[in-house]
Amino acid sequence: MGDTETKQRPGDGRRAQAKAANREAILEAARAVFARMGMESATVRDIIRETDLAAGTFYNYFKSKEEVVKALAELSTSRFRPRLAKVRAAAPDVKSYIRAAFHAYFSFLKDENETALRLGASQMKLAAVRYDTPEMDAVLTEVRCALDSFFDEADSPHFDTEYITAAAVGIALEFGDLMLRRHPVDVDGATRVASELFLSGISGVDCCFQD
Amino acid sequence: MGDTETKQRPGDGRRAQAKAANREAILEAARAVFARMGMESATVRDIIRETDLAAGTFYNYFKSKEEVVKALAELSTSRFRPRLAKVRAAAPDVKSYIRAAFHAYFSFLKDENETALRLGASQMKLAAVRYDTPEMDAVLTEVRCALDSFFDEADSPHFDTEYITAAAVGIALEFGDLMLRRHPVDVDGATRVASELFLSGISGVDCCFQD
Amino acid sequence: MGDTETKQRPGDGRRAQAKAANREAILEAARAVFARMGMESATVRDIIRETDLAAGTFYNYFKSKEEVVKALAELSTSRFRPRLAKVRAAAPDVKSYIRAAFHAYFSFLKDENETALRLGASQMKLAAVRYDTPEMDAVLTEVRCALDSFFDEADSPHFDTEYITAAAVGIALEFGDLMLRRHPVDVDGATRVASELFLSGISGVDCCFQD
Amino acid sequence: MGDTETKQRPGDGRRAQAKAANREAILEAARAVFARMGMESATVRDIIRETDLAAGTFYNYFKSKEEVVKALAELSTSRFRPRLAKVRAAAPDVKSYIRAAFHAYFSFLKDENETALRLGASQMKLAAVRYDTPEMDAVLTEVRCALDSFFDEADSPHFDTEYITAAAVGIALEFGDLMLRRHPVDVDGATRVASELFLSGISGVDCCFQD
DNA sequence: CATGAATGAGCATTCATTCAT
DNA sequence: GATGAATGAATGCTCATTCAT
């Protein structure tokens, strides 16, 4: 509205890319808006308002807010999945894997948060850090799947792998929250405590994890 | 429209107090509506529609939906806090307390869920179990506080009590979710696994918990 | 908008009736708008704009434009049906009935047209006189039914009553159109020609009508 | 997007004329769309979507949907007028002409209807058969004119030729409707009944038609 | 206090039309 | 010419909120 510098309006030169760039602009705007006011209550108008585009333009790129959500989630998944795969391939044993997975998640979370802040999400608005964001959701799902399949594969009939995964996820979520609220944001610290706690926890539930 | 005789919560008897009872009626309706369609998407209209009251009357008692949310949360807090206090007073040691707290939370969760289902929340709608209910939120906060103060009081400088609480909360949340998705809902099972996992976990972080 | 005299806004006195009167106002406005620009292309906003009411108020009275259409049609039906019934009861024979029915229809049409003109339908806009009006449609249906059942009852297996009815309706429609375009509007003339033509027509098709 | 080779009505061969052929393509598409969803509710977008052309191209050929309508009507007129002229030239007397005119109209109607059905107009959608098509309108107008001038020329001061034409048109319209609703569609039957009815009718109005 | 009609801003979405390329 | 992305006005409709009674 005021900032005419970033406008992609016709007439400014490189056109071919501008078209594809608008999609990016909308996604970026959506990211900011979701971070600021939550996915649920954000409206399509909130998103395009963040943009130099006109109301109708949104619908040239997405059919609805839900599609933006999906696109954002897929983006995150596609960025995070390889990292997680690498982590797994590199892990010599359970403990290492758990540690690396926690670390990957907390790192991602930190990055996301920094982006969100830069994009205008006032720290105040996030009572608890914003998790109802498509990116977070996607990554969390990713982690959950990885753990799930890891435990399943480990074929540990001694304990309920679903509950164990749930525990890991719960710890990750809450630790992530806490980690972001503290300054400076300490990824390694969170990783260490989470790993220690979780690994000790499951070794208490099933002794075969005491290696 | 013209007949004022039948208004005013027909069928409740005492007239004098009936007026104050409207507040109760609105809260009750809000509970049902939140359970059925989620706090976020419920509208003031949805709430008053559940009521014998007129649209405008809502605003005699609450300034907005958010105030109803707050009131509902406070109600839950005030009902749940004593239970938790009793649990604490009765607990001979850490382990017992943790177990009792998990149990209290999972029990409450089960009750809430059953109420929600009875009130019309289709099992389907709860992708993840309905947590966006002011009551749940309040109780969770309550538990968090209890744990927090418990650990602080225990004065365990050996570990970061905030993180430990976060772990307990995370486990509680995710286990609760999982518990409700399984049938029959097994409060004791969830309590046992959660306690074992969590207690073993913290004993790994700080040996002074191995008593 | 400019005319504050006719406003039904709160604060002008008689209130109880005003509420019911708004429904009338909307129907009246819809009548005018439909007449002026056709039922199909008229929008809800066009209707309320004709009114002193606010956009949302429309939906206190009707769920959509279609409901207004239905209401308008029902109004017409309920006003016209008795007239037609009386006509039929009074008719000693076919010829009289046909004449009276044509007359009733053309009279109604004239009334409607005059109302429409008074309500702002510029004569210009109606290329062919506006028939896509719920009232006209309803009345025409009424007439069609009356004729249909009349012929059926007369049990004239000698000719195809459906076609005969269609002829009567077609003549009525086109004559109505023509009648309204001429000045002064001559109901009796149209009735005479239509009746003569139609009655001679059917007597040519089936001799049993030559009485 | 980038591939301009495949554009321009792929598969039609000659390139030079292809450009002018776009007009044709649009008209054809409009025909189909109008038949399928009615003239009123069809949008320019619906039309170009049926085409290999881009949105903007539409405006190189027509200023708006209304112009397409007009063009389509003119096309019909120009195709139908000669047929009607021939009919007239060949008719030895009034009766023959009337019959031939009815027949021409009903035939055209049947063709149009079959085209419409083939083009996707669900039988259901046509509450009353699809008349809101520019072609139908044009042809009807054509017939009306022919009859009008015929009667005028016959110089029959004994009756009101405008009304007589109106009667013929009304009968044609309603019979057409009815004819299409019955199966199999019986053009000759409709023609016979309509002619009989109409001719007897006018002979009752003015005896000079009894020849 | 209770009422419920009225309000008007707001939302998702569609569409005719323009225009830089 | 042809293109198709951008535009922004318009539409149907919902909702929180007000206020005369």
C-alpha cells in the first residue's frame, strides 16, 4: 500500500518471473499472517492485504486458504524430510538418532521462529508459541512418522511404540515452546535435556534400551 | 413476541434468582457449542441460539465470546484446583504425586471428552482430540503450575525445573490424545506408562530422584 | 437514502407494526426491481437498495432472492385464485368460462402493469413486456391449471386437451403483451378477440364444441 | 504458456484465414454454452473457456456478451429468412402458408433442441424448454414479421392483424414447448393441430378467410 | 433487565475488462 | 493480433453488536 518498491505490478521490467513470484509473495504473506494471528482466524483478505496484489489475484494462484495451508505444509515437508532422512542414515544407534532428531526439530523451530519474527509476528501475540502453522504441523508429522517407523522397525514388542512416540512428540513440542521463550534460544541445551530425559524414560519402561 | 409470560427460562421455578441464572445458561450453552464445533469457529450466535435468551441478552452478561471463554476457564480452574491440592497433600513422595497428577488430568480429559461426545461433537470432527476448549486449557495450566511449584519447592538445582515441567505437560497432552483415540479409553494404562516414562526420565537427568 | 420520510427506522413511533411492514417493503421493492430489470438479473442488493433497510436486514426476512420470488408468487396466487374460482362457478358454459378467464387474466395483467409503472419500471426497459415476474408466472400457472382441469373434466376425448390449453395460454400471453403496448389499454377488446379466436379455433378442431 | 506453436485453433489447417476463424470459434462456443446453461447465466468466461483462445482475445471480436448474442441472432436470421421466403413464395394460399410457417418454426425448434441436448443441456434444466437462446428469439421474430407482413398485405381490414399475428406466435411458442416435452417429438402433429386451431380461429373472427 | 430487529462491516468468491508483453 | 495475469467492483451472505421498546 505504501511500499511501492517491492511491487510486482506490470511495467517494472522482468515480467516472466514476476508471475511465478506472486505465488511466492502470497505464500510469504500467508506465512506472516498465520504466524501473527493463527491459521484458523486468518482470512484470505488478511493474506492479500499483506501483499501488493488485488483481492481477485489470490484466486489466480490458490483456490482457497486451505490450499495455501497445504502448499506451505508441503514446502516445509519437502525441506525438512531430507534433513531427517540424512539424520537417520547417519545415526549409528537409537540414542544418536533420537538426539539428532530432536536437534533437527529444534533447529527447524528456531529458524521458523526467526523468520516469523522478521515477518512481523509480534512476540506478544503468541501466548504459547504459534504451533497452528502449517509448517510446524507438517514437520511434526514428519518427525512423528520417522520415530514411529523407527520404533516399529526396531521391533520392540516390549513397549507400546505409539505411546513412546507420543512422548517424544510431546516433549519436542513443549520443549520447543520453552526454548523459544528463552533468550538466547538454546538449541543444543534443549536437545540435550530432551534426549537425556526421553532416553532415560524409555530405558525405564523397557530395559532392552539400556544397551 | 408479545407474550412475556413464557419467557425467562420457562420451567425453572424460582423467579428471583432466575435472572442471575441466565449467566449459567449462557455458560452451559457455550460449553456445548465449543465442544460441538470448536472454540475458534463457534460464534456468539451459535451460543445464544442454544439458549432461551435473546441475542442482545448475551451482552448483558459477557462483552464477547472471549469473556465466556475466560469465565468457563475460571470455572474449571476453581473446580479442579481443590482436587489437585488434595492430591498433593496426600502424596507421600514425588512418584506418588506425579502419578496422581497424571491420573487426575487423564480422568478429567476422559470426562470432558465424554461430555463433548454426548453434546454432539462427532468423533470424526476431532482430528486431534478437542483441546481447544477453555476447560481443558485451564486444567492443563493448573497442572503445569502445580508441577512447576512442586519442582521449585523441591528445590532441585540439579535440573531445569521449567523443562521438566514442560516434559510432563508434553507427555500428558500427547498421551491424552492417544488415550482418547483408543477404545476402551484406558485412564489407568495411560497413567502408568506416562508416570513410568516420566519418572525414569527425570531420574536419568538427576540422580537425586532415584530415592 | 435521500428520502427520510418513508423510513421505518427505529425512533419514529409505531414500532410493532414497522417490523412486519419491512417485509412488505422488501416485497414491494422486489416487485419494482423485478419489473424494472428482470427477475434473473436482479440482485439481492438491488432489492435492498430500493429500501431504507440495511444489507443484512434482508436476511431477517428472506433466506435468498428465490424466497422473495416464491413469496411474491404466492401472494399473487392467493389473490388471483379466488377470482378465477368465482369466474368458474359463475360460468354457465364453456364459452362464458373462456371469456371470463381471459378477462380475469387481462385485468390482472393491466393492474400489474400499472403498478409496475408506478413503481418505476420505465416503459422503455421492457422490450417485450416483463413476464419474468413471479406474479405473472404464478397467475399464468393458475390459469393453465384451471383450463386444464376444465377441459379434462369436460372429458373431451376428441382432442388433445394439453394442446388446447397451450393454445389458450399462448394467446393469453401474447395478447397480454400486445394489449399493454397499446394505449389506452383495452382489456375488453383483448378479451373479445382472444375469446372469439380461441373458441372458433377449438370448434374447428372438435365439432362437439359448437353447441 | 511459452509454446505458441500449438495455439491458434490447432488442427484446422489453413493459417491465413484462421485468424478470422476465431470469431467463428467464439460464436460456436457461445452457442454451446448458452444452450447448456442459458443465456442469462452464461458468462464471458464460460464462453472463452470453451475455446482455445485466451480471455483477452474475446474482446478483439466482441465488446461484451450482448454482442455475441446479437451476432448469433443475426446469424440465425440470415439462415432462416431465406427458408421462410421460399415457403411464402411457394404457398398457394393462406392456409398453406400458415401451415408451412408453423412447420418451419417447429422444425427449427426441434433441431435447436437436439443440438442443445447434444451440447450438454440436461433435459432436466429446461423447466420450460430453452427459449432464451438468441437463435430462437431471432427466428421467432422472423416468423412474426413474416406473418405480420402477410396479413397486412392481405389487407384484411376486417380484423386486427397485430392480434392475429400475436395469436399465431403465442400458439407457436406454447406448442413448441409442449412438442419438445413429448416423446417422440412430433413436428407434424404439432403443425397440424396448430394450423387447424389457428385457421379455424381466424375464420371465426373474419369470415373472408373461409374461402 | 430482556428483547430481537436493524445495522453495516466483513468475508469468500466471481467476473468483466484492461493492458504490458 | 493473441495472451493471460492483474484488477477491483460486485455479489451473496454472516456476524458481532447496538438500541428502542
